[in-house]
Amino acid sequence: MMDIWSWICELPNSEDWAESDSPLIITLASVGKMQGDSCRLIQLRAERTFQSDSQALLTFDICFEGFQLSDAQKPFWASEACHLSSEQPFLPLVHQLLQEISTVHLRCLTAPA
């Protein structure tokens, strides 16, 4: 299995997007059988879109599949757009993740006991 960061870094050059505009998916965790409805997955999805000036953007989201949640098809988390034409296209993603992690951590530290 490929690690997440390698998968993300290979996305701009992925041959899979040459064949389809569908989101590319990597499974982060799975429980159960891979056949049938008994499998539960946590997936990171990457979706490529284009701005009007034809610059490519990538957005990421985390989704749950096979869980008994009322909003199972809605993303659990979504990223800001990453501009693929940028010299460091995934720096905004890393910044967003660090900011969100530190915000959650700070809330936990300051929450009343």
C-alpha cells in the first residue's frame, strides 16, 4: 500500500485523470470483507477541477463508506483548493491541516474539566 504523502505528491502527474475526471481515492482504513455491503471504509478523495483560466485545482475530502450514518455520502472533512500551478501546490493543504489540528488541540487544553 502506498503511503498517503506519496500518493498526494503523485496526483498532479496521475495517468488516471487522463482517462477520467472522477475523483481519485485512497483507502485510509477498512474493516470487514471487501465484497458486499459489510465493508466499512475511510477514504481520502482527490478531485481535480479547472478554473476559467484553465488552471488546475485539487481539493481533498475524507468520506466514510458502509457506516450507518445519516450523512454517510457527505464528506467528513474537506480541504481548501490547492493550485497545481504553484511551486509548492500542497503547502496550503499542510497549512490547513496544521491549523485545524492546533485549533482542536487548543480547544481540548482549554476545555473545562
